[in-house]
Amino acid sequence: MTPPEALAPSTSCVVTGRPHAPGSPVNPPLVLTSTFVHGGEHTYARETSPAFTPFEEAVGVLEGGRALVFASGMAAAAAVLALVPHGGVVVAPRSAYMGVLTLLREAAETGRITLREVDLTDVTAVESALPGAELLWVESPGNPLMEVADLPRLLAAARAVGVRSVVDNTFPTPILARPLEWGADVVLHSATKYLSGHSDVVLGVLVTPEDEGGRGAYDSLFHHRHLHGAVPGPMEVWLALRGLRTLAVRVDRAGANAATLAARLAEHPAIERVRYPGSGAMLAVDVRGGATAAEHVCAATTLWTHSTSLGGVESQLERRRRYPSEPDLVPEGLVRLSVGIEDVEDLWRDLARALDAVLSAPTPDRP
């Protein structure tokens, strides 16, 4: 077989992690066991399991490193935070996924870490915050404001002063970005989202460089997963690998849909602002009329699913400030859209109808 490093990402999604011996099944079997007969490669499934290997191999090849699968994206995030010594400084975005921000802010409140929140789009501000830090946490595009950070510059700045970096690559996926190539020390995915792609799995994954030099995190992350029991079930990993096979075609189709919708939304009178990073399938809009109007839009769609999460084949939308823990920087009328793979004209008709309806509905700003 052609070496994985010579393959296009779309091909790696399909072929990596498959058995190739004569007579073997085309798909890796689902291994349902918690323990193994003594004397072999595996001992106990909280440590390692053949159920994890094909998925970890496939994600590792796509990102260009070594992957570790976790029970959820937040379990993976907690493992990264465990790399920081007690009282260590973490530089993190002031607006990011609210679960991660809550994790970091609660750790800061208890004195577990010292948190420096910055605007990731301001390279100078990030560079000023890095001296003395242990970890730089990067998310680009940001969730849900869709800010785009200059990842190569930020990661180079962190490396120059000896600060370990983690990049949440959930939104772009390795189809659109490979942060390890820009100098990241750890890449994080909520595999619940695009990697699995079907809204039926809760899973996380971390990837570190193959050659980590003196900055190695893999062994520490592996130890954390084993000791804290942050391992997934084999069925979830098997489903995620099945979903990963179509990652490239899903990203391509959903991204094309998103670009079309972003252009049309920018022309709609019910929309105050479109937040679209220029690629990928995620965008957000500020609806005129604030929270009430935004909720009306979400409730009025019939094809778009009004639900949280993202990255599935189905299109989803929600008003993010409905959650108390969402940062105050997020406007009350912001609606986040995860664009799926449906026909774009069907998606637009459904969304346009909801937007048209809100134009005539009374709101606090439009009596």
C-alpha cells in the first residue's frame, strides 16, 4: 500500500486504519471486551484496546502526529489542563467554547491555575501575555464569534518563549488545517462533531507530534487518560471511525453550502452581521431585533434542526446566549449555524422563510 504520508487527506480518511491482510474484514471489527488474556499486547481496556487503535491511527495520520482518543471533548480538554502545574499560567481566548472557558475559569477561581484571557486576533496582546506562561490555548475560528487567529504567528510566539500550545481544531478539521505543521504541541478535537459527523457519538481526541523532542506531552496525556478513566466505549470509537471515512466529502459539501448561505444572508434585511471565516461549514449571524428575534428565527425553521452541538450531516442552529455560561461578548441576537450537507436551495428556503417572518414579528426594538 502507498505510505500514508504520501496520500491525500481525502484518501487517508478512507484507507487508514483498515485491515489489509488477505482474508481480513474490510472494516476493523468491533472489539467488546474489558480485559485480555495475559501475555499479549493488551492487558486492560482502561489502558489500551484494539478498539481504539484504528481510529487513533487514522486521526494521527490526518493530523500528522500520534492520537489518543478520550471519552469526550471535555475529557480531552481536562487532560490538556492537567499538563499545567499547580498555579501555572494559562493564556486563553476571552471568547471560546463555553465548556472550555468554564473549565479554565473554575480552575482559576480555585487557584489551580492563573488565567490570562486575551483577544486571539490581537497578536501583540497575545505575545505580551505569554512570558511566564505554561500553556497557550488557541481556538480558531472562535466559537461562536468566528474570529480567525493568525495561528502560525501565535504558535511561533509561544514556542519562542518556551510555552506549550494546544489548538482546538474541531471547526476546521484536519481537512482544512493541520496545526502541528505550524508548531502546535497538542491538537484537540471534540470528535463528537465533524470527525464522527452524525450526531450519534460523544468522543474526544488529542494529537501530539510524532517527534516531540523535549516538549513531549503524549506520555503525560496517556497517563492521565488511564489514571482518570477518561477512556471511551468501543462502540463510540467504532462509530467515529465509520463517520471519519466520509469526513473529506462532508467538509467539502457542507463548506460549499455555507459559503452560498453566508453570501445570501449578508443581503437579507433581518441580518445585522454575518460572521463567516471564509471556509468551513460554521458561521454565525447577528439577527436584528436581539434575543427575541433570534429565538423566533430558530423556532420558525422546519428543515434546520434547532439544537445544540454541530458538525453533523444535518444543519443545526441555535441562539448561543440562551446559555448563562456563554461569554458576555456574545451578542444576545447571535445565532450559530452548523451547515450540513442537504441541498443548499432547500436550506435557504427554510432559513429565508424564518427570517422573513421575523421581519414582521413584534420585538422590543420593533413594536
